[in-house]
Amino acid sequence: MNLSISLVSRLFRLLFLFNAVNVLQAFIPLPRFGHNANLINNKIYYFGGKDSNGNVSHDLFYLDLTLTSTPQYLYASNSSKSPEFSLLNYTGDFQGTYLSGSTAWKNSIYAFGGEGAKEGDFKNTFIKIRIDSNPIIIEQLDNTNAPSPRGRLTPVVDKQGKIYFFGGWDGTGSDNTMYIFDSNSATWTTVKSDSAPDMIWGYAAILTDDERILYIGGNHHDKIRYMPFDSIPVFNINTSDWERINTTADIPIAGRVAHVAILDRIYRTNDVIFVSINELKVADKKRVIIYGGERDSSDKTTNGGIVVLDLSTKKFTQPNIEGKRPDYIPYRTTATYFNDYIFVAFGNRNNIPSVEFNILDIYNGTLKWVQMANLTRPPSNGPDNGAGSVVDKPSANVGILIILAIVFGIKNGRFYELEIPI
Ligand SMILES: *[C@@H]1O[C@H](CO)[C@@H](O)[C@H](O)[C@H]1NC(C)=O
Ligand SMILES: *[C@@H]1O[C@H](CO)[C@@H](O)[C@H](O)[C@H]1NC(C)=O
Ligand SMILES: *[C@@H]1O[C@H](CO)[C@@H](O)[C@H](O)[C@H]1NC(C)=O
Ligand SMILES: *[C@@H]1O[C@H](CO)[C@@H](O)[C@H](O)[C@H]1NC(C)=O
Ligand SMILES: *[C@@H]1O[C@H](CO)[C@@H](O)[C@H](O)[C@H]1NC(C)=O
Ligand SMILES: *[C@@H]1O[C@H](CO)[C@@H](O)[C@H](O)[C@H]1NC(C)=O
Ligand SMILES: *[C@@H]1O[C@H](CO)[C@@H](O)[C@H](O)[C@H]1NC(C)=O
């Protein structure tokens, strides 16, 4: 007789409960959109956005993902229960951000530009949020050679800590220079190219494993034209020049703006894997998952606004989605990739700031809306969250998890129940 025991999962639960003892008093954020989200060391840091009073928020808070399988995190998308955020104290001059572009490198978040609560009030502040100190330190960085004041841009960080800023909305739409900030030397350089696309804003950007940046969708500077999805501008980091990829689609994908995109690598090997240390794995398939946004009326997607671009076939499809989907499609939301889940937080719901929090499980090629209570995978320390954040220091717990993973064996990043003969 075999007794099936999910021993590993129980051990993880114990670890999480142990962590939960340290939880700070939960913070309930105001609804917001146009905010920022960055993953560092198993925590998603949120800041900024336009809140439900119409103010540009200057609070900074986080969600600790190592706690997500404890019962207190039970969360349904339409219930009054919400994930437990923790408010952080900081020092430094921080006026808040709205529609700014941010990314994380090592233990810092870099955020540039944005707009004030009033239309057309463009910013060029450039800040570094150092999360490795208590209180958090917010530094103003030199923006002399940074882009001119603007918002609605998505920076992307490469594997060396260089951050690429392109486009955005500055009221003119005429600057198609690539601005590159090297976080190691704290210096700016620029790349101008005849092959660069026009200035675009409200696009989604992702870094591929071969060091290309895809700029997906968004609006053109005439403010009404949606960028087509069949020809995607691509910045090649190696050559510092622009290319395009042509795509096909099995459904008409209209343009969209203020959407989010995540790079998903799908692993289908039978090798033992040590908790998402991605270098040890070779992805069978890579896809870009695109969600949300304000969409052109000709959009024919019917599954709640998700389209997927297969990076090998260059084809967009409208995949089947399981689970109870959110009852609206947000724009100016954020999507953070962590351990095969996408955490979609806040956003604009018909011009009303939302406090909604939804999770898409993208494990092994599936797409399924789930609740906090259904998160069963252990925290991992993946080097790339798809939004450009890079995790630097593995936490002590990850060390323990890796040891557990080695002891019990993890296949395809998911635990297999141990068959214990009795
Ligand atoms: C936020 O908005 C409210 C309502 O408009 C206003 O009374 C309040 O002073 C604002 N708070 C800040 C910090 O600007
Ligand atoms: C969500 O909850 C609110 C308040 O209980 C209710 O009015 C609304 O109809 C619910 N929405 C859905 C989609 O269930
Ligand atoms: C923030 O500062 C307040 C007042 O000093 C303190 O009570 C609180 O514990 C601090 N929070 C954190 C997360 O350190
Ligand atoms: C860029 O260079 C890296 C390392 O030299 C290589 O792995 C990658 O394939 C290159 N990417 C492109 C798009 O040429
Ligand atoms: C993309 O399509 C255009 C126009 O149809 C064509 O000129 C171009 O060569 C194609 N590019 C690639 C990389 O296939
Ligand atoms: C992953 O997906 C493939 C194809 O759908 C399936 O054959 C395989 O069993 C799945 N693996 C796991 C561990 O779920
Ligand atoms: C979450 O898990 C519970 C208990 O297994 C199940 O009833 C529920 O349908 C799950 N929800 C989702 C969205 O998968």
C-alpha cells in the first residue's frame, strides 16, 4: 500500500508560517492606477500612481510573496479580503510618481519621469529607491543627460545593469532617441538611429534572452494611432540598433495602449531542477503574455484581453484561460512575474482607480486565474521576473528551499507527491 504525502509542501507551509510571525501590521492601500511595481527578493514593491483622491501617491509598500500560502492570504477577486501589504518608511525627497517608468537592479529600484496629477505636467525626476536599508533611502539621481520630462514609458534593464529608456509621452512625441543609464557607473549615454521607430508611449516592453527588447503596442505620437501588432520594433542591445519582427495572428488583434507584458519560459524537461535557477534549464518555448490595456474598438479578443506571442513562430494567439476571470480588463495596471504566477495589481477601471488584485497561473504553458489561497508553489529566486527586475541576493529561506529541493527533488519546478510505501 502506498501512502501519498505531500510532505514537502507541508514543510514549506511551516516555513511560511514561521515567516508570518514577523508580519508587520497590514497596510490597506488606496485604489490607484499608473503606479509602479518591482520585484526584489521575493517581495513586490509598489509605489506611486494616481489614487482615489486624484492625488499622486507617495507611499511605498510591499507584498511579501513568501507568505502567500498561509490562510490569512485567502483572497477572492471579488471578496472584501485582500492581500496583506506592508507600508515602508523612507527618507529622502519623494514627491510620488504617476505614469513613471521603473525597473529594479540589485537591491534598488530606478524610476524616471512621470506626470503630475494635472494633464501635461511632465516630470524628469530620476530616483533610486534603496530597499536594502531601514528606513528605505530614496536618492535623487543626476538627470542632466536623462530624457526630457515625460511619462508613460517602460524602461528595461539588461543582464549587466544597463537600463534602456525609450519613448514615452512628452506632449510633442518627437524624440526617438534611446537613452541608456548604466547603473554601475551611474552615467547616461544615448543612441540615435535612422532605423528607430517613432516615439511611442503606453507600450509594453520585454527583454528576450538573446538581449533584444521588444516594444509591443502602445500609441503613436498623434495620440490616436495604435501601433500595429504585426510589425514590432525591436532594439538589439548587442548592435545598439533597431530591427523589426513581423508577426501573424489567428485573431485580429487591434492596437492597445497601457497594457502589460511578461516573458514566460516554458520548461518541459524531466531533469531535476533546483528551484528556478533559470540558467540550469533550457526553455522549450518562450512566449510573451500580454494583458489589459485600453483597446481599439476593432479588437476581437474574447477571453478577457489576453493574447500570447510565441517567440519561435512569431504568432499571436488567443489562448484558452481557465478559472474565474476578473470582471473587467484594467489599463495602467502592473503585472509582476514571480515563480510562474503573474500578479496583476490595481489599475484603471473605466476611469476609476481600482484596488483589485488578480493572479494568473502560467505554469507549464497553462493560463489560469487563481486566488491567493491557491498559490502552492514555493518561493523561488528566479533571476528575471520578466519586468526587468533582477534578483541579486538569495535570501536565507531560498537557501533552505534549495536544500529541500535537492533532498526531495523537484521536477519541472513543481513538487511531486512523495510515494512512501508502508
Ligand atoms: C489629496 O486629495 C484630497 C482631495 O482632493 C485633498 O484634500 C488632500 O489634501 C490631498 N492630499 C495630498 C497629500 O495632496
Ligand atoms: C462584487 O461584489 C459587489 C459587492 O458585494 C457586487 O455588487 C458585485 O456585483 C460583485 N461583482 C461580481 C462580478 O460578482
Ligand atoms: C515606520 O516608522 C514608524 C514611526 O517611527 C514605526 O512605528 C514603524 O514601525 C516603522 N515601520 C517600519 C516598517 O519600519
Ligand atoms: C547578444 O550577445 C549575447 C552574448 O554575446 C548572445 O548570447 C546573444 O545571442 C546576442 N543576441 C543577439 C540578438 O545577437
Ligand atoms: C516584414 O515585412 C515587411 C513588409 O511586408 C518586409 O519588407 C520585411 O522584410 C519583413 N521583415 C522580416 C524580418 O521578415
Ligand atoms: C506540461 O505540459 C505538457 C504539455 O501540455 C504535458 O504533457 C506535461 O505533462 C505537463 N507537465 C507537468 C509537470 O504538468
Ligand atoms: C482554489 O482552491 C479551492 C480549494 O481547492 C477550490 O475550491 C477553488 O476552486 C480554487 N480556485 C481557483 C480559482 O482555482
